[in-house]
Amino acid sequence: MIKVAILTISDSCSQRKREDVSGQTIKEILGTENFEICEYKIVADEREAIKKELIHFADQLKADIVLTTGGTGLGPRDVTPEVTADVCKKMVPGLAEIMRSEGLKKTKNAILSRGVAGIYENTLIINFPGSPKGVKESLEVILDVLPHAVEMMRGAGH
């Protein structure tokens, strides 16, 4: 079983002004066959809050994967990729590249997503857009490679 933590990064969701549909979309797509949701949280678009949760998910909960949604756009408070890059020791650019590339086939706006993917300790962190549609399209593109990515992080061969 692959342990997954979900972090929604949204000022409006953290203030309960809007429902977090994107985080729920991640839960629905993952199902329960190969993935166990070990934690789900919502935080505001604040660097320290995001960093604290990413590290907590990896260090304390020992999540194999952290999936974030939100904060990847061009807005002044969109800082998720910067915080993720600051936390990660290794970047995994292919994941973000394929999500943007496949997203571009559906909307030109996909190229405006700045999400990144990287590894902190033994945890793979992947940023998704904040929209449910963007989350669905992005996660579906990479879902099949996630088990192999976790195996490789655990020391298995290629």
C-alpha cells in the first residue's frame, strides 16, 4: 500500500469560504486499491504553513507521496512550487513536464501552471493545479507511474 497525504493550498478553502473540490477529486481518483490516504489538510497560501505540512507529512507520517493542489498559478500569493523546490533535495521534472504537455492538448492555459515535483527524504511531492479539472487531468496522466516511482525511492531497480 502506498501512503499518500493530500495538501490543499487555498486561502478561500482554508477560510471555509469555498469547498475544497480539488482535494476531494484526488481522493476519488486514487481510490483504495493501491493507495491509502494517511492525511488530508487545507492551508492558506502561506510559505511557512505549506513548508511545515510538507515536512510533517514526510518526517512524521512517513507518506510515500504528497499531492498538493493549488498555488501553482501566476497570482501574487501562488507560492507552492517555490516552497516545494525549497524543501526537495531532488527534483523530478518529468512528472511536471508530462502533466503540462498533456494538459496543453486540452487547454492552452495548462502552460501557465508552474507545478513541480521532487523528493524530500523518502517522499515524492507533486504539485497539481487548483482546479478539479486540472487535478483530474494531471493525476490521470501520471497515476500509473506512481507505484514504480515509490519502488525506486525504496531502492528497487529501474
